[in-house]
Amino acid sequence: MPQIVSDYVDTGKVKIVFKDYQFLGADSQTLGQTARAVWDVAPDKFYEWHKAVYDNQGTENTGWATPDKIRSITIGVLGAVDTDKVLALVKTNGGLSSGRFLIRSFKAP
């Protein structure tokens, strides 16, 4: 991935687009809403947050994405202040404050 990013994204030839298809049950839907909120609060940390979720995910359709687990993962990437903003955004309107799509060119670590 880093080679693709440096050859194509950094040169402006390609954009990486994230689309959160929520098709794996309740965990998928909950994390999709949280992802949109992370994007709004800290778009520069979205990739890192998404990777942390992936690295810490449980088995499909088991209910592993509890509020405590999501909060723990999010604090680990964003810190407590931004995590509180993310969770407030999810609570008020499903994670999307601005109506923007999650489209952004970013650098993978």
C-alpha cells in the first residue's frame, strides 16, 4: 500500500475513497456510524483509527463492538477529548454532522 500511495496518491493520479458498506450486522452499522463521526472530528487520524478497529475486531455478528470497546479503541487513537466529540456526534445524529462523504486523499503509514 505505501508504494501505491507514493506512486499514485501523492502524485495526484489517484484518490483513495473509503465507502463504509455496513453489511455485517449490528457491529458493522455501529462502527459505520462511528467512522463517519471520526472522519468529521479528526479526518487526519481516520486511517489510523480504521486500522485500529480492524486490528481489534472480534468475530462477525457476535456483538463485539460494544460501546466500551469502541470507546477504548477510539481513545487509543484520538485521545479522550476527541473521542467524546465523536461519541456525542454518533449519539445526536448517527455520526454525520456535515453531510459530507468520506472521500479524501490520505497517506497510509
